[in-house]
Amino acid sequence: AQKITQTQPGMFVQEKEAVTLDCTYDTSDPSYGLFWYKQPSSGEMIFLIYQGSYDQQNATEGRYSLNFQKARKSANLVISASQLGDSAMYFCAMRANAGGTSYGKLTFGQGTILTVHP
Amino acid sequence: GAGVSQSPSNKVTEKGKDVELRCDPISGHTALYWYRQSLGQGLEFLIYFQGNSAPDKSGLPSDRFSAERTGGSVSTLTIQRTQQEDSAVYLCASSFYGSGTGELFFGEGSRLTVL
């Protein structure tokens, strides 16, 4: 079984500052993928970034980077230069990549609400 | 269409009635997923289709919930004898088998309110 834990119900950050959203996970699968999604108040789910468990480098996508610490089972999302439009709910999720496959259900955490102040 | 399409976007029903929620995935996506999201909560997995078969239906909360997928495309989630605790946003997602990350593409959801 897989479990995702997001311990920060809410986070606040000043515009243009960086913020780290925490995510820890638990799995017995040797191969897995970690995802971050953003859900604005409109309700849509927006894919942000992906990290494979065997990837040597931390994933980056524009202002988003994933601080992957495999031994600590953490996959924190770092948002640099925060913008007002970053205010949203952020979800960490994982999937077992059994047999090297890249499909299957994602298990989601409870989410962190990020508020960016001007 | 370009994205995952769900209908209806909003549904209000009376306790005890049956409801059907529809999902039209992105063309060519072989995998389809149903999730449920209660107000302010995370996403709860319901069922996953690969083609027309459902290798994982472990998240369906009771036998009142069922889902089918036909032609490897459109899926319908049916809730029989609805209860107030069924009120939630039902999200559908699809993904492409063989893509690098296999990320899920989500629809905008169907908001169900059971009175």
C-alpha cells in the first residue's frame, strides 16, 4: 500500500519569495513515480512536475523544482519567485511503476493550501 | 475535444435517486480513472480502466457504485440509491499508455449534491 503525507494544511508566502511544500511518502514498491498537481479555486487539476524514483537528478519545470530525498522518502515542491497566481491547493501524489510501466492509479495526499500575499 | 470532458458539471438529486456521471477522455488515452473529492479534501481513488476492463476497482465505496467503459472511450459512473454522504465532486482523468511520466489529465469534475 502507498501513503502520501502532506503535513502543512496551509502555507503563506510573500510575492516573489520562494516557498517549500512538504511531502513524505511510504511505499514498498522499488519503482515509483512522484507527482505534484495544482488545484486553483476553479477546481481544475493542473500537472506541475514528475520525479521517477530512479531519476538521478531532481526534476525542474520552470519555477517548480522537486527536492527528492529518497532515503528520507520525501519529495518536497519548491516554488521560486512566487506569484499571486500561485495561490491554490497543491497535491502530492505517487504511483507504483510496477514493471517499469507508466500508468496506474495515483495516490494523493490531503493537500496544502498556498496563499501568496502581495 | 482537446481535454477530458465530464457531464453534467452540476447535479442536484434527492436521496434515494440514481445518478449517472459521464466522462469522455482525451482521444487516444487508453487509461481512465475516477476519483472523488469531498469539500476541502484530497482525491479518493474509485476505479481505473485500461481499455474496457477495470483492473483496479478497489476504491468503489459500496455496491451502490458501479462504472463501465465502452469502446475504450466514454465511461459512465453510476450511483444507485444516492445518500447524502455521496455529495462530492467526481473527477475523471485519463492518461496515455507508454508516455514518459504517465501523468493524469483531469476533467473539470461533476459536482453532485444529494439533498
